[in-house]
Amino acid sequence: MQTVEELINWLNSVGRILGDETLVVSHYCSALRELGVPLSRVRIGQNYSNPLISAWGIIWTPKGTQKYTVPITIRHSGAWHGSPFEYVVKTRSCLRKRLVDVDLSKMHEVYRELKEGGATDFLAMPLEYGDGSVQGSSFCTEHADGFSQNNIRTLEATRHALSSALEPIAMRESQRSLLRTYMGDAPAREIDNGNIKRGEHITVSAAILFADLRGFTAKSEVWPAAKLLDIMGDYFDMVVNPIRANGGDVLKFMGDGVLAIFEATPGAENACNSAVEAATQAIANLDIYNSNASEEKREQIEFVIGIDFGEVTFGNIGSPDRLDFTVVGSAVNVASRVQSLCKTLDEQILITTNVQGYAPVRVETLGLQSLKGLAEEVEVFRIRRRTH
């Protein structure tokens, strides 16, 4: 890279359509060093349009480039308040701090951390996008004299072009994160791959898990809305975290119900084992929750889980102007009915023969059972509780 103008042109052309944030930032930082800017560390932060994740970003050093994510809780902590990124985002202006011969004891902890890591000078700049949002970028050097005025002019001259290169990547990242948050990983992947026409579908083998909160209707009549929502949040945490930890995908929240899918990749045994493990972990979470609730004289709750395995159809259904990405098939219906059967048989988890045949867990048959809407009876099994 010979000149600043060539770097700007690269960012506005090749960089803008490159589609890879690590490659863009890596090329940008390497080019700046070739132009004489003595960079030792660069961080580019990007806000998510997502209620669960605060931000993502790129950290560059001469040793490599890596991506990171930031949980939403950071926005309410000292790591954000008073930080240079908060300053540039709110003021849309640059911020420079020399890190030598200055008392950093009363400054934000990030400055102390950078100085301890060898940084001598720090510059933060806003990156402004076309939708009005502002992102943060920061640049450090370990050069004894810090950044020169020419270095700073180079950084400021290229920041708008850097914004141009990163904005389309950030928009796609936010879109994907929103799809994953509201629709689940598998639907988000299919939509991102362009499978968005009504009626488009794929057929997969999968374990289907249904969970349902017991007594929800009665509780909703007497509990205040705030209390009801808090307890539902606790319930969803107890169920969803094990599902995701075991490779499952939550497709829907249906009032107090949870529909999850465990695709048979690499095989049926893996899917069934994962679904059963998620269910047993969820019930273990419930035991802990209710034990604490009893000690603290809070309301205890109960939920039930049904699991079946089989071939299901995964895709878009709906009207011409309103689509839903969902899963349909016999296994979905059976899992839902088996979950309802838990309440009749006073069980917490029930699985079908289809699951029991693949999952080597200790079970006890409850015999053939009639399920609403199904012509044939289905054998169901309770999972014996683990003993330690």
C-alpha cells in the first residue's frame, strides 16, 4: 500500500464487498503499519441490533486478528460506563489519551490495562453508519513517542472508508443474530441461505422435544403479570439452556410451551441421546430451583417434557404476506401428545419407543398408551432418576 488514498480506495471497493470482517481489519491495520503508523493493538467494536447480545468486534495485534462478542450485561457495567467507546459513541468525536507521564488512577480501567500491556498512546474514533448508528474503534501504539500528528491524520482520514467497508458486514451480522434469536439456528441458517419462499422445505430425521409448564393457566389468573413473567423467564432458562448446550435448537415458544429439535447429525443415536440429556438436565435444574424456592418460601413450579424421534418436514408455511418457519410431521404430533400424557401419568419426562431404541438410558415402560388424535397406541417410557 503506497498512499493513504490507495488504502481508502481499497476499503471503498475491495474491502466493501469482501464480506469478511477479520480480513478487512487485518488488511487495514497492516496497510497502516506500512504507511508508518506504529500500531500495536486495534479494536473495532460493533453494536448488535439484538436484545440479548450487546456487541461484537475485532481485535487486531501484529500476532493475529480475532473476533469477540459482548453480552448485553456489559452495557450496565463499569466496563462500558465511562469507557472511551461510550464517549465516542455518544459524542461522535475522537478521543486521545497519552499513557505515559500521566496519573491514570482516576481514569477508566481500560487505560490502566493498556498501559500495563505496554501501550504509550491511545486514540478512539467513531465509525458512523448510514442508519445513524455510531460504532467505536480504538488504536494503540507502544512507540516511545506515541502517535505523531501525521499518524493521527492518517487514522482520521481513513475512518469513513473503514466505516464503508464494515457497515454491510455489520448489517448482515445483526440480521443473522436477530434471526437466530427469534427463530432458532436452523431456520436462521435456511433463511440466510435463501430458502424463503412459501412452501420451500426440507425433510430431516430428528428428535423432537416438547416442554410445558404445569398449571400455567391457573397461575396466570391469580399471579401479577410481573411475577408471572419472572417465573416464566426462570422456567425458560431451566429448559432452553440444556437444549442449546446439547446441540438442540429451540424453534418456538408457544405461551408456556417450548418446541425444540435435535437433528440426526451425525446420527439418530446422537439426536436422541442429546434430547434425553437436555431433558434430564432441565429437570435437574428444576429440582435445584424448587429446593431454593422452598427454603426461601417462594412459589415452586413444575414442568413436563415429552420426546419422540422421526422424520419431520422443516420449512416455510403461511399466507402470501405472512410466513412462519416451522417443523411438522408425525414426530412433532407424538412428542406434543406424550408431553400432555406426562400430566395424566404424573411423570416429568416421557419418551417413546422411537427414542428409547437409540438412547441407552435406564427406562421403565409404562405400556401402550392412547394419544389424542392418533389411531394407534404408543408405548412410552419413564426415565429412571439418576442416583449419586
